Amino acid sequence: MGMVEKDNLIKKKSFAFALSIIALYKVLVKSNEWVISKQLLRSATSIGANVEEAIAGQSRKDFVHKMSIASKEARETRYWLNLLNESKLVEVNCSKYLAEIDQIIAILIKIVKTTNGDQ
């Protein structure tokens, strides 16, 4: 799988993930959970935005920088999902979102490492 295919995969996955988190956000807000849901929405939608910027990047350095930010946002998203899951503030099962974010993090790490040449 070349870099272009990986770029398209992460672009599709991060966009689909953002959509699923928007749906989760609506559920959380209906349950009057405002704080974590807002943090989760912000970090989860930021992943795809940074991936988009990376793909449109002017240089390899710019690409790696934006993909690294996407990875950081993905890790933050995982943190909020874990907190939501463990705190039991709202009765939601976050396991499918956690599985998806773990996949996204793995892909982003691989893209950054491959682009930097440390395979």
C-alpha cells in the first residue's frame, strides 16, 4: 500500500469517524452532558481537518507536522472516550468508537514514521 492509498484511507476514516462522533455528541447533549461532549467533538473533528491540511501541505515537513497534530488530536479523542466510558456520566458504550480511534492512531503513526523514513 503506497502513501497515496494510506492518505485516502486516513482521509476517509477520519471523516467517517468525525460523523459518528457528531452523532454521539447529539446523544450526549440530549443526556445533558455538555463538558466532555464538547471536548470530544472538538478533538474528534480536528483529526480529519488536520489530515486534510496535511494532504494539501506544501512540503514533506508540513505534511508530517499536520499528520502529527492529527495523531495528537486522535490521542486526545481516545482520552475523552475513555473518560466518558469509565465515568459512567452517561449510559453510552464507547467501545466501537475506541476501536475505531485505535485504528486511526495506528494509521497516523505509520504514516508519520513512513514519511520520516523510520520504518
